[in-house]
Amino acid sequence: MFDLNTLFCEFFADLPNGTEKTQKALKLPETVTITTTKGEQKASVKWDVKGCSYDPSSVDRQTFNVKGTVTLP
């Protein structure tokens, strides 16, 4: 058993307009680094891409957040 101390994932990608709205196309990582009472560990993350505000049909530059659910190791 351990306690999760921190989790932060900041990611910037310069993607072309019309990029498909998927985890892979948006280049979101499959794992993130978490800090626990046992030190740093890798944890898998499931991104809620469908729920984010990214619009692949927009020709304007976009900034958006994608929420994710982490599965603790």
C-alpha cells in the first residue's frame, strides 16, 4: 500500500489542423510518472479525448485540456 503524492502531466504538441481526435493522433502518452511514498513510478492513463474541447474541423489554432484516469501500479 502507498499514498499518491503528486501527479502532473503537461504536454504540448504542435499538430496540424484536422488531426484526428484520438489518443494516438494527439500524441498523448500511454503512461505518466507519478510520485508516491514509494518513489517515482510509471502508471497507465486512459485519456477522455472525446470529452475534450478539441475540434478537428476548426482551422484556428487551439489550446485544450484532456482529462485522464490513472491506474495505480
